[in-house]
Amino acid sequence: MKRITIDSNLSLAILGLLAQEPMSGYGLRKVFLTTAMKAWSDSPGAIYPALRRLRKDGLIEGTVQRENTLRPREVFALTRRGRAGLVASLTRPVTREDVVRRTDGLFLRFSLMSGLVGRDGMLAFLRGMEGQTEDYLKVLEAEFRRRGPGLPFSGRAALERGVEDFRATVRWVKKTRMDLAKLRTTEGE
Amino acid sequence: MKRITIDSNLSLAILGLLAQEPMSGYGLRKVFLTTAMKAWSDSPGAIYPALRRLRKDGLIEGTVQRENTLRPREVFALTRRGRAGLVASLTRPVTREDVVRRTDGLFLRFSLMSGLVGRDGMLAFLRGMEGQTEDYLKVLEAEFRRRGPGLPFSGRAALERGVEDFRATVRWVKKTRMDLAKLRTTEGE
DNA sequence: TGCAGCATGTAACCTGTTACATGATTAG
DNA sequence: CTAATCATGTAACAGGTTACATGCTGCA
């Protein structure tokens, strides 16, 4: 059986939500629409195809509610394989690319960890995230020192915000690691 | 002539860079690869098709350097239409959707403004951004107060970071507006 | 002469967007 | 009964990723 990794943030978010509670496609849409996960697509043209893909890969299975009607209602839940794939995707080592181009993917991954990944796994993830972010921050800061003074106003201001954003991420990671270390081992798992 | 608006961040970034200085496709790749614009794609499979689209729409034109060879080198520059379209795309009103789903697009837009958009245009943009961000921040904060306490550790921590991020954006906008107001009118235009 | 880096591109594929379509259920 | 909302979907399209292919140029 080949290794499973979930490619897109949307699929990851769907799997993560279904891990917490089985839901229909419409239920997922409502979550994306009404909660803080608004950053992800609530469009049926994204969700239903994604669900079909996940089912095809054996990561989820649906039980049809209202059989024999023309408009069945289908509730999806993770399979064992789906849970394993989700956990594997969440705990994958944090790369430079993750930090530079998929920052929100990183926060999404962490947000889904409780209940699926133990405290050690979360700490390892945060350590990786901290290291990669600090490395990249150094690069950005060096660039800001070198090229910043020559940049026009708006470019410099935007770059400054970018640098500050990575600094804030580092602060968040450090704080979250501390909070997590203080937690009783079982809590949040 | 129909109104031009640039759809994707990559196209916007390309137009913005070409507005500063004509460049070849490879030149653009190098910028994406070696500067703070690493968040955008440096892959030829994205850049060259985008350049062809922009040329097809009459927004840029290329002058071939090494004619008669099998491997010509082409330097692209904005057309008048391209500059107009770029300015229109940069100064488009800031929407809620921009804030929630296209935050980096907003910073990209602002970063490209100097030299193309006057101080009043920049201030209008920042005012719009501030209003929309504050509105959404209120929504997020309310959600955090309501649902935060019940969330598992990692979900709560990630949501907290999200809220803090929008707060930081508001602070940045306020500061940048002040800095901009202090600037001599001509500077940074 | 050969290799590294400059420079341009294509093809297959995947995912998401927009817009449309349609049936089922429930509150007034 | 009817309108709103629940609920599921499709089709056309746009855009990006990955992997591959190829020629040119300067230098050791």
C-alpha cells in the first residue's frame, strides 16, 4: 500500500473536520462559511469533487441517508486509512517551502492536531516550525537591511510587514510550546 | 474597450515588476527566486504562460533581443494599456473577500503602488483596508470569545494566532497611514 | 572541449472558481 | 402553498505544479 499524503489545504481541512465529527458535504460548507475557517472555499464545486477524490482514495466513506430518493443525503466519515493518512500529513517534517509558501497550511495542520497527534508530535512540529521560520527570518532581515533603504515607500512598508509577520510567528511558536509543555500530558490529545 | 482587471497575484506581480523595469521571463524568475517575493512562483511553467496571456491581452509587449537564433531572448515592457490596467487593479476598492481570502494579494498590491499611485490613492486604499480588516477582526474576536473556550488546545492556539495576525495588520495600516501622511507629497509617488 | 549556468519553453495533471441546475424540506 | 433554505451536483474554464526538453554562452 503506497504512502498517503494529502496534497491540498482543502482536502486536509475536510479530513480534519471529518475526524472530529462525520458530516455531509453541506455540513462542511457551513463550517467553512460560518466559522473562522472562512479562508477556505465553501464552494460546492470544490468540496464535492474533493470528497469524491478522498473517497476514491479510500480515505473517507459515505453512508447514504435517504436512499431511494433522487436527492440522497450522504454523511462522510474517516476510514482507518484516512485517519492514518491525516496523521501522517499533519506530522510531516516542516520544510522551508512550508514556511515560505504555505504558512497557512502550517497553521491549519497545527489546528487539527489535538485528538490526533500526541503532545510529543505537536512539540516536534513546533520545533521544526520554529527552526525553519527563524532561518528564513534571518534571510528576510538581511535582505531588508541590504535593500530596504533603497526601496520606494510602499515596497519598504510591505516588506517590513512581511518581516514582522515572521517575527510574530516565531513568538507564537515559542509561546505555544511553553503552553503545551505546561499542559498535563493527556490534555489536548 | 473593456475594463481590464488582473486576476491572479502572479500576473499582478509580473506587471508590477515590469512597471519598474523591463525584464525577460528569466529575469522575473530570478526576482521571485532571490528577493522577498519568494512567496510567488518562480516556475517557468507559470511565468511563461502568464507572460503570453498578458501579451495576448495587450498589457505587455516583448522585444526580441537575439533574432534569427533558435533561442531568442525576449524583454518585456508594459504598454500604456498595461500600465492603466495595473493601476486600476491596484486601486480597486478593498473588499471583505480581499481581507479574508486574499490578504497577501493586498500587501502585494500596496507594495507595488509607489510610482504608480499617488499618495491620495494609497491613503484611500489603506483606509479601505483598515475598515474591512477591523470589521472582520470584530467577527473573529466574537467567535473566539464564544467558541474559543470549548476548542481543543491546538485549535484554540491556531485561532488565537489568526486573530492576532489581523490585529497586527490593523496596527500596520495605522502606522503606514501616519508615515505616509508625514511624507512630502511628491515622495514615494 | 565540456560543463555550469543562462534562457525559454511544453505537456500532463490537479485543483479551485464561477455559474448554473435541481430536488427536498420546513416555517409561515 | 410558497418561499427560503437545505443539499447535491455538473460544466467550462483558469491557473499553477511538476517534470521534462532544449538551445545558447562563457569559462576553465
